[in-house]
Amino acid sequence: MVPNPAGRGPRATRNPVGDVRSIHVEDVARARALIARTDHDALAELFGALGDPTRLAIVQILLAQEMCTCDLAATLRLSEPAVSQHLRILRNLDMVSWRRAGRMVYYAVDDRTVRKLVDLASRRPPRDPRTRFGDVDEVAR
């Protein structure tokens, strides 16, 4: 695209079909400056990690309390290896912290940005309320 020689206002261009459309040079420049300040790959990884319902549940739990893999597995009714794989993804993105106590490893989330994202998203009304991991009163056996 060739900028408008005057440097402002719309510039008429033709697309391959021959239709005329206007490019608003100032708007395009502002939009490009806006997106230049953001690491979209890192942001997409963060939202991708939180986009998985199981990982989101793990993060929500670990925001409230520290837990080990076996307790997370019992809470979510998943195998320990499955929980470990989810935790690995969260660890690789520095979303969870961990500490070792003997043979046990305890995980937590203490990232304020992650807390804000989950809190904001939790306030949004659900489209179709579902209980994915069982009733609150039911204890895993």
C-alpha cells in the first residue's frame, strides 16, 4: 500500500476485483503502533493455557490454595499423569510455582495478572451452566 501523499485521510485503492475502497492512513498507523507494543505470541500462549477447561480449573484451585498433584487429581477426577501434563504446561509458562516437601511437590499460583484474568472471566455470566468435575458435596473415593 502506498501512503496518501498528503499523509492523512482516506486513500482510494482498488482491490483485485476492481472495487474501490478507502484506506484511512492515520487509523492504520495508530492501529499498527498499538499492536507493536504487544507480544501477541506470549499473550496467545497465556490465553491458550487458560482456554483449556481442565487447566483453568487447576489454576482456579491453585489461586485459592496450594495443592499436590495427587489431591488435584482426586479433586478433578483425573489421573495423576494427566494432571502432571497440565501442570507442566502451566509451569513452562511460569503460571504456577512449586515447592518440594520431601517426596511431595506442592503447586500454587501467585501471579496477580493470572488472578485478575480468572476473576474477570469468572464474573461473566455462563452461557450454559455445567458441572464438569462433579458436585461440590461429593467426595472422590
